[in-house]
Amino acid sequence: MIETAARTTRNRRSNSVFVLACISLVLSLIACGVAGLVFGNNELDPLPVQSGPQVASAAQVEAVAHVTLPPGTVLLSAAYSNGLETLLSAKFRMPRTALDAFIAEAKFTAAPAPGFRAVDAKHNVGGGNLWDPEAAKTVSGIVEEQPTADGTRRSILFNLDAPDVVTVYLYASRG
């Protein structure tokens, strides 16, 4: 009889330890699930490596993309994002007479190719509705195979629909 009483006490202890371990496991799984929902749905990044898009000035466009905007240029939209990569998209309008000088001063490693759409909707860093390179009918574009000295890669689309002005879509990335 004494042996059965000891065995029963040992079984009760084993069962209670097992039940506590199961409860602990269930609570841990629930906590991990809640943490996943909180960080997954709110787009909250506890360790951000890229800033959100910010409005870029003409000076920032020139500095990041290594271009010089000619006199008479109107900056229509520009956005950049910094972090592991520097991303910039800019849409601007310039006089058609300034196009050749703009291309020469920017020192692109390739010549503009007629009909080539080097920039599209995916290059829109800011996400606004002013970025519409697909609307252009007569285009010319450049995608540089070799980056600039600091590693900047540039893609550019020239909208040549208007006879006196050129709308330029510029995308630059580094990193």
C-alpha cells in the first residue's frame, strides 16, 4: 500500500508539471502571435533602415542625381528616401532649347534612345499622382549601364510631346 501511495503522489506531481508546461507553451505562442500582429499590420518597423519619402528641393535633385537644372526649369514634383539606399524621383519641365546642354552637362554614359521608356510608374519614390510617364507619346530615354563615381545609377525619360518644352522624369538610386 505504501508503494501505491508514493506512485500516486509522483504521478500527480508529474501531471501538474506537464499541465503547467503546456499552459506556459500556449501563453508563449499567444504572445508571439500578438507581437506579430502588432508589428505586421501597423507597418511599424522597430529597426527602420530606410526613411519614408520626403519632398526634395531642386538643389537636392541636382546633388543626388548629378545634374544641373537649366534656367527656366520648373520642378513639378520630387521626392527622395534615405537609408541603406538613396532613392530620388523628380519630374520637371525645361525649355526644349536647353535639352542638349542638360544632357551634355549631366555627363550621361549613354545617349538618349528614341522610343525608349527608361522610367515608369515603379520609379515613383513619392507615390503621388503627378508621376505619369506612361502618358507620354513621343519619348526618348537613357539608362546608364555604369554608375557615377559615387555609385549613383540614373534613368531618365524625356517626354517630347510638346514642341517648346520637355517634361523630364528622372530616377536616381545609390547604395
